[in-house]
Amino acid sequence: MHEEVREVRATLSDVAAKAGVSRQTVSNALNTPRIVHPATLERVMEAVAELGYSPNLHARRLRTSSARTIGVRLEPVHDGIHGVLLDRFLHAVTEQAADLDRHVLVFTADGPDDEVARIRSLSQRSLADAFILTSTDHRDARVAALVEAGIPFVAFGRSWDADGPDHAWVDVDGRAGTREATEACLAVGERVAFLGWPTGSGAGDERRAGWREAMDVAGLATDLDRAVTDDPGEAQEAASELLAAGATAIVCASDTLALGAIGALARADASVPVVGFDDTGVAAGLGFSSVDQSLGDVAAAVLSLLHGDADHRLVTPRLHRRAHPRWGLPAQRTASADGKEAS
């Protein structure tokens, strides 16, 4: 009986280690050799020949044209607001892709490992040319796996790892969003509070940093800062503490937290501006201001990167003001023709 011997294909990392260069340098040598130093290029190509490395054909096709079929995982809905955001993003991607004569293939997966396995399968069977990752997190294993496999993808969201593999991503500038929201609240009073998530969430830390920046520039204290999980009940209790401490407005890291803050206002019969983040139907229904993630712009940026090299795009969100009599923001004042302020 003969034992079956499976051939182990060389990877991009194998070539990089053999040539003593980074994986990005190997990618540059194979795809844009003109930008690589001749001596380095020669070393890389020798390693390619010695190891018998075969570049991913899908990646090469993507660089010479554009992705026609784009795979996106349809995530299970555990959080109503998070699910709504991803649904809006997927709708924007599908609509804009159709205008570019591209198609979106939606698939499901039971967790990150299964998602990578399904992406590999779809790529190998030529059912999709490129992929979009959503809900990325610290040290996201999916990113490293797809980079290693040479499968083209763009992530919606950073992986927040400075030492992680370079890859294309698009994210919303949460810091800019909460900074704008805080600046708007400072027009009402100086004790602007922040209600966010515990430290360690990349997006949450960025949103808190935007609030702090605006307060620091104004020379104001940042003591009214509370961290809770994304739960309306916890948010309501924390917001009650902030109101008791004299908060003149509450900027929140999400619409879910803002919902809890609204509950605290109702319970205390108080009236201060509340600003959420995500601009969901909850914000529209209750009439509180919220930061719109500009998901149409995110979708456009993702599609533009699907046929290029690794690049990064930060999309600037927009503050959607709502003038609810109890927790809304006042109308933004603009300069009139004679230079005077007008509402």
C-alpha cells in the first residue's frame, strides 16, 4: 500500500522568508517590479523559482481589471442596530456595484474560521473574484489568513494592529464624528459628558478620543466620562449619574447608548441634548441627533479599492442634527451675506 503524498504549495510568506524581505516586497516584485530595487528583485525571483511559488491567479486578474463578483458574508443578527447598519452597508455596496457592472455574492458562515474556509472555496471555484470583510477586530485572524492565501479583499473597519499584515481597508473616522458632535453640544453648555464603551474597543476608543480632543481644545474638564457595555439599561443608569453631576449634554458612542440616555432624561424629567452614533431609525424615531456613518461613501471607497493595491481610506461621518424640544440640538448657525450669524 502506497502512502499518499500531498504537495505543499509555497506561500507568499515562504518566498519572503527565503529572500529575506517582507511579504509586501514580494507582492511588489511580482506585480509592480519597476518599483523594486534590482538587487532585491533578483533575490525575490530566485526564491520564487527555487520554491516553485505560483502567484494567486485571482489576485493577478484583479490587478489587471476589476472584480466582477464580490463575496460578502451575511452575518447573523445578534444586535438589532448593528444588523441594521450592516444591512444598509450591504445594500449600498450591491446598488453601487450594479452601476459598475459588478455583482455581489452573499454567503453565510459559522464564525471567522468557517468564513475563511468558505472564502477559499469560493475563490478556488472562481465563484467570486474578491471579498469584503466586515466587523473586523483586534488581531483579526481572517485578515492574516486571506493575506497569506493571496486572496484579494477589502475590510470595512480597521483591525487596529500596528504590527499586523498590510491590507486594504476602509473605515469611518469615529474620532472626527464625536469631535463634531461635542463641538455642537458646547454651544449649549460647557459640561459635555461622554457615554461610551469600556477601553479596548478600537472604534469605541476612537470615539472617546474625539470627545476628549474637542474638550481639550476648549480648555474644559473631561471628568464626565462613563463606560458601559452597549446596553440601554446600563446606559440609563450611567446617564443618570452624569445628569446628577451637572452634564449639559451627553455624547454617546452609539445609538443604543443614546437610547439609554433618553430614558434617563425621561425619568429625571430633564432636558439636555443627547447625540448618538450611527443615525439609525431609533434616532429618527425618538428625535435625537446622531452621527451618520456615511455608508454610501464607505461602499464607494470599498469598491474603489477592490482592484488596487493595499490602501487605506478614512470616511468622514456627518452629524445629523435634530431639534427635539427636550434632547435635540439647536439649529446650526450660519453666516449671512453681511457677515452676521443667521440660524
